[in-house]
Amino acid sequence: SAVISQKPSRDICQRGTSLTIQCQVDSQVTMMFWYRQQPGQSLTLIATANQGSEATYESGFVIDKFPISRPNLTFSTLTVSNMSPEDSSIYLCSGRQGGETQYFGPGTRLLVL
Amino acid sequence: AQKVTQAQTEISVVEKEDVTLDCVYETRDTTYYLFWYKQPPSGELVFLIRRNSFDEQNEISGRYSWNFQKSTSSFNFTITASQVVDSAVYFCALSEARDYKLSFGAGTTVTVRA
């Protein structure tokens, strides 16, 4: 199974600022995804990170707010832009190697004041 | 659109009791995958089990077992002889072969008391 790391593990940010979260996989994965987990809630898919092209966003999420990059098969970034307190969540990336199982990173806990 | 329902919000048991978590799903695809993930208080999401839509054989893996029934669209999960370390939120999830996006249920919080 792929081992996924995320940076930072947590952060406290001021409203109006932006934070970029990094996701690194220890081996090549065919697909990478970004999820959001709001306090006390389940996980919601933000987007599919496509290697070398624009991410595919789910309904309710837009590129201007959550720009995503994936320059290669092992790395992706998610930026949370112009943050507000409503963006306080855990952000998780996941990777799928070729089988059907997605493995998740440890998550980034974001608190926006 | 796919959908996953976990009707149980919270379950509290005493150590060594068995815990069964219910999951009901909806999908129009014929090929899909069902998962159980565990999220302990530390926050990471840990993969537990996966079942493919074309394989209804139920198995046991250590203290974990599952009951997959396509006829009722259910994928229930049992922890046998629960331990305090099993305390966590458990998520049932579904992905379809056409895009592998995961849809999660609301989660069931399991508390195991010593």
C-alpha cells in the first residue's frame, strides 16, 4: 500500500490569507484526490488531482478557491485561498495505485480565525 | 448518484462485546467497491476492508468480519471481542469503477469502555 504524507499537519491562519497543503506519496499512484472533513462531519470530495492538467472539481468547489496542482505521479498540492472561518476543516489527500483501494494521508488540520 | 447511509450515529459497548456497524448503499453501477475505514481520535483515516461488487463471499480477518448482501444493498461490519483501542469513528464508503471517487457515509462513533 502507498504511504502518504502531508505538510503541514496543522495550522492556524488568519482570515483572508491562503494556505498551501502538500501531499507526497512514496510511490507512483494513478489517481490522487483531495477531501475535506468539516468539524464533526464526514468526508467530502473536493477534486480529483490530474497529473499534468487541471483538476476535476466536484459540485460546490471551484478552482479559484481551491487551486490544485499535480506536477508528477507522486506529489500534489491543494491551496485554500482567501480563507474564512468556514474553511476550518481537516483536509486529506488520498492516492490510488492501480487497485481499487484509496489510501489516505494523515490529514491537515486547519483552523481559520 | 451514489449514496451511503450509516443509520447508527453512536455505539457504546463494554470491552469484549461484539460491535456490528450497519451500512446501506445506493448505486446504479454494476461494478463498484465497498470499504470500511477507521478514524481514531488522532484523525488519520485507516483502511480496514474492501469488497468488490462481484464477490459476495463474506470473510473474517482477525477480529473483523463483514456481511455483504447485494440483495439488500448492505455491507455490515463486525468487530469481535472489542477493545478500547477500537474506539474511533468508522466510515463506510463506496466507489464506482468508472471514476473511483469515494462517497462516504456519515460515520458511526464507536466507544469501547474498559
